[in-house]
Amino acid sequence: APAHPALAVLRELPGVADAALVEREGLPPLAYAAPDPGAAPGGVTPTGLRLALRSALAGDHPELVPEYVVLVDALPRTGTGEADPGRLPGDFPVRAGTRVRLTGTRARTVLAAFAELLGGHPGPDADFFVLGGHSLLAVQLAERLRERLRLPLTGLDIMEHRTPRALTGLLDARARERDAAVAAPGGPARPPADRGTVLVTGATGGVGAFVTRELAARGYAVRALVRAESAHLAAPGTEVVEGDLRATGGLREAAEGAVAVVHAACTFTDHDLDRAAMRALLDGWRRGPFVFVSSTDAYAAPGEAPSAYGRAKRDCERMLLEAGAAQAGER
């Protein structure tokens, strides 16, 4: 196997005759160096070696820089001639400010997704925006991680938790929330409201969650369409329908029988799917108001064409207006 990058650098430094490295779970490694007997007294020091390692590694991979470099007269060896880590000194305190390395499947998934979308090999404290990220990439990153980890995540979450370390911490917290919700005994369901059922798509997002609470406070029953990984976030007492915008048949059925529809869900990136989802909801809509959460992107600046996202929003607005006119004509 290739040598650890820090060990490879250490072995090439002037005045170092031999070196070894011990990796530690979740912490920077420890390095050991045996000075060349011919080196000038005081010419090889732990501080000097660590500074050289930082200079070589800290730019791209600060997590690979050893926390300590320890000088030994000679490296202890096993019977086969390998360095024996069990006989090396290792009782060292963790330095103040040491950043613990990211470990575990969830952290590796976050780091891999960062690398796929932003390129290179981002470290655990690399900033999403410094790496070239922007709002659309944030949405794409959130979608990728949602699909792989089955946890709720939005583009806004990416922009507020901009490093793999911060994002992993957020996802860990949401995994604990999900597990606690699954383990908790279900409380009594809210009795059916007298004013009818309103379908809300995107019911756990910022807009959808607010609308859901307001509707419940005003005496409506709420049918909440949410992704499976976000179902535990739905407000207590709501009728949860697990699904996403790809399940057009389920969208149509969810809209049937509702006294109103509030459509807040959006992919942001798959505009054909957004239009197909709107068509399915309109096909199931039979009565009452239909509220579509659009965007100012549907109306570009004077002289400019709207973005693909804006065109999709504008198309959905047009579809709703046409469906409303058709319903009015049937009355």
C-alpha cells in the first residue's frame, strides 16, 4: 500500500534517517522521526519537522498534518523488520483547537458529494462558496444527499451549513430527530375538521409548514404530501401522504376530494417534472381554491429572458389559469 502522504514527506526531509506514523480514529496522526546520526546538533527538531509537514500538506489536506512529531533515537521493530507502533510513545494530549477528522458513512457521503459537484478533494472544513458553490449547486447537492441518506435537506441548509463538517453535524441531528420520532408512541390523532381537507404539497418546507399550521388553526384538516425521509417532520394530526413529484398518479389521487390545494413543492432543477406534477394536480383538482407558490423568477428583468426555472414557474401559472377558466366555464 502507498505510504501515508505525511510519512512520505517526512522520510524525504533533510536530517531524517527513519520515520513512522500512527493513525488515530477521528484525530490527526502521530509522527515519529529518527534523526540522521550525522545531522548537526539541534538541526532536527519536532517543531521544524511539523512546520515542514504543514508547508507541504496544509494547503490541500490540513487533516493529514500530524498533531505531534516525536523524535526517537531509533524506531522499534517487529521480528519482520516493520515499525512496531505498540512500542512507540503515544500518550499525548489532544492540542487545543485540533479539528477532529470526519468519520462514518454519513460523513464520507457528504465529502463524496462535495467532490462530485465541486471537484477536487474538499477537506472537512472546506467552505462551499469558496470552492465555487452557488445557489443552484446548493440545491443539487441537497437533492443528491437527500436521495443517498434519506434525510430532509434543502439548498438553504447547504448555504447555512457550508462545510462538510457543519453539514454532517446537521444531518446527524436530523437522523436523531427521525429516529426519536419513529420510536415515540403515536399520540391521539386530531379529529377530522368540519371545514374539509386541504392538500398541501411540500408540507414540511418553510412555506408549506407555515401554511399547514395556519390551516389547522382555522379548522381545516390537512393532507400533507411529503417525501418519505421528511414524513416525521409533518405537523401532528396531519394526514401524511408519502411521495414526491415523480409519482404523478399519487398526486392526482391526493388532490381528489380536497376542498383546496396549496402547491408549494418544487424540484428547482427538473423543470419538466415540475410541469408534469402541476398537470397531475390539476387533473385531480375538482373544487375550491388552488394556490400555486410561484416565484419572481417567472418575470425576468426587462429585456432579459427568464431562466429555465422561471419558465417552468411561468408555465405552471399559465396551466393553472387555463384550468381555472375551464372550470369556470363548466359551472
